[in-house]
Amino acid sequence: MNSAGLSLEQAPPFSVPLRFFLTAPWFLVLAAALLAWRGPEVFASRWLPATLALTHLLTLGFMAQVMLGALLQMLPVVVGVVVPRPRLAAALIHIPLTLGALVLAVAFLNGSPAWFQGALGLLGLGFGTALIAVHLALWHAPVVSGTVIALRCALGALMVTVGLGLALGGFFGWGFSLPVVIVTHLHTAWGLVGWTTLLVAGVAYQVVPMFQITPPYPSAFVRGFAPLMAVLLVAWSVLTFGDWETAARLTGAALALGVGLFAMTTLYLLTQRRRKIGDPTLAYWRTSMASLLAGALLWLLTPWVPALAQAPQVEWLLGILLIFGFAVAVINGMLYKIVPFLAWFHLQAQLLGRAKVPTMKQLLPEVRIRRQFWAYLATLLLLLVAAVHPSVLTYPAALALGVTGIWLGVNLWAVGWTYRRILQDGLAIAPVRDNQVMRG
Ligand code: HEM
């Protein structure tokens, strides 16, 4: 995404992605509050209601929130197709997704079918709107680049994840009969490997070379990785469902290798950066990819190493590495690129020649990004150790998670607030441009 490739006519109003970006960090804070409230018991099993609530505060409230907001922003730029009625689409996704994530968390905690039914209605509406809006845009893409291919695979995977999630919710809400454990495994894999990893890959093909000034990803990788992973996921799902254990294990190993290959390729490209001045978001990319690689290795080894297969903490470590280490880190880093850039871009486009527009670094000083990174990293390490020694470290981990969430939220709100103030000041001296200013 750069100013040369983005025109004001193409770009949706700033409020469209911003509402998602400003909401998401507070779900980290809610997750921290839940962890502090339930304490070390959360780490007793991945199937506990509090654990499932915590998982979805992160996967829906934080991850899906930012990923869908970013897609609404990116599609016109990367794919060249405008999502129709962007403000309405954003509201119809953002409000039900936010409420749905909250209601689902409460449903897990109190186990009431009525709350599950409410959550499913809200999440069905939010994801239904998102899937229709984004699919329509993606299938009309004039040029089918590697990114478009990966985004299509990611969106297909989101459809499967949400379908399985709704079915699981139906089990709790209406008593649907289904093999819950297998369906949960499939839902988890499609959510973390299909939706999350393939979306991050599709975005990485564009932004890693552009923002980190690296060579491009190999073109065969760009075109082949996502479709291959999607085919493997389908094969793994069929084999798992049909209880073909060895074949499913081998396909699972191939999936883990694929994920590891993406992480290693990205880490390698980051060593080839042509600009030697450190970029503050580089640390997020490195941490994210190192966590993904560690998660892939753990996933690869667990079925074959009895000591790991029998250790209950392994599932926890895997979940923390993939959700908090991989996804939350890369999203946190990307937010620091996207939000100041969009604020600068919309100010520039609307106040050019009328008022002085601050640079991106003035909108969000690098020092704030670097400091929040240390809070993020401390949280990741504390969570990993807490999974093994919950009685000692659960509360410090919860506190660190709360701090990193608030810090991210405050940093992003500060950009939004400065944007509004400068726009209003500009408006005061340039009343002629009222109509255009309101677009922001
Ligand atoms: C409509 C949206 C969704 C609904 C209704 C939903 C519902 C559920 C339910 C009911 C379970 C628990 C199954 C059980 O206890 O047996 C579950 C597990 C899980 N879901 Fe979702 N989900 C949704 C979206 C997502 C997304 C988008 C992701 C990830 C990106 C995700 C990740 C997970 C994970 C990782 C687990 C397993 C948690 C664990 O084992 O502790 N979910 N989901």
C-alpha cells in the first residue's frame, strides 16, 4: 500500500477500517481481565469454558476484527475492486462481530443455550456480510496475482471455519448432534492454518518487500503456496473425518512443513533487507515468524514423540505460539503501519495546500512502537512460561497482557484523535472543503 497506488476515489473513508482497528486492542484487555479473573485454572485444559472464551476474545475480537477491517481497506488497492456501500458494509460487519465475540465469550462462561443462539445470530450476520462483500470483490479482481490467489484461499478457509464454528455453537445452542472433538480439530486447523496463515501470507507477499525493503518472495512460492495448503487442508480434513489415522498424520505433517516453510522464507527475506536502518515493526514480523516456526516444529514433532504427545501443556504452548505469538504479533505490527499511514494519507488528500500535514512519524513516534513491543514480548514469554507453571505466572501474564493491550489501544487512539484535531483545524481555515473533509 503506498500513496502512489492509492487514490482517494478508490480508498474507502478512513472511518471504515478505523472502527475495527480502534476496537480490537480492547479485546486483548478483556482477555487479560478474564485470565486474571479465572487465574491458573484456565491452563488446566483447552476444553474449559474460560479457555474457549479466552480463545475467541483473541481470535474473533482481536484477530478477525483487524483482518476484516484491513481487507475492506486493502481490496480496492491491491485487488482494484471497490466494496459497494463501504460504510454500511463496515457497520454491518463491525457491530455484529464485536457484539458476537462478547456474547460468545459469555455463552462459553455461563453455558446457556440462549446466549449461544444470540452469539450465532450476531456472528452469522457479521461474517455473512463480510464473506459476501469480500468474495464479490475478490472474484471480480481484474488481475489474479499471487496475493489475490492467497486471499481467495484464506476467504474460502474462513467460510469453512465459520461454518464449523456455527455448527459447534449449534451443538451448545440447539443440541445439534455432531462429533464435537473432530469438528473442533477441523475448525481450529481451518481457522489458524487456512484463514489466518494464508491471509497473512497473501498480505506478506505485498508488504514485506515494500515496507521492509527485502527481495520479493519467490514467484513459484507466491502462486503455489496457498492453493497447495488449501488442498492439503481438504485432504487432512477428509482423512481425519474418515479416521484414517496414519494418512491424516502424514498430511498433518505436510501442513506443518508448509507453515514452517512460509515462516522460514519470511525470516530469510528479512535477513536480506536492503535498508539497514531498523524499522520499528521489524521486531513484530521477526517475533511472529519465529513463533510460527516454533509452532510448526512443535506440531510436526508432537505426534511422533511420545513425551510431547502425552504432555498436556503442548496443546497450550501450540495455541499460545500460533494465536498470540504468530497472529497477534503480526497484526499488532501491521496496525502500526496501516493506521498512521491512512491518517496521513487522508489528511494529505483533504488538506493539501490548506494546512500543514504531519508526517507518519509525527503522528505515531517510533519510540512508542518500540516500547509497546517490549510489553508485547514480555507478555508472550510470560504466557509461554505460565502454560508450564500456571500457579506462579498466570497473574503476571494477565497483567502484562492487559498492559500491552491498553498500550496498543492508546497508541492507536492517539493517532485517531490527532487526525480528528488536525482535520478540524484544517476545516476551520478551509471551509470550502467541508464536503471532502466529511469523507474521512
Ligand atoms: C462464527 C464464528 C465462530 C464460532 C461460532 C466458533 C465457535 C467455537 C466453538 C463452539 C468451539 C468449541 C468447541 C468445543 O468446545 O468442542 C470453538 C473452538 C475453537 N475455535 Fe472457534 N468459533 C468461531 C470462529 C473462530 C475463528 C475465526 C477462529 C480462529 C481463527 C476460531 C478458533 C477456535 C479455536 C482455536 C478453538 C479451539 C479452542 C481450544 O481448543 O481451546 N474460532 N469455536
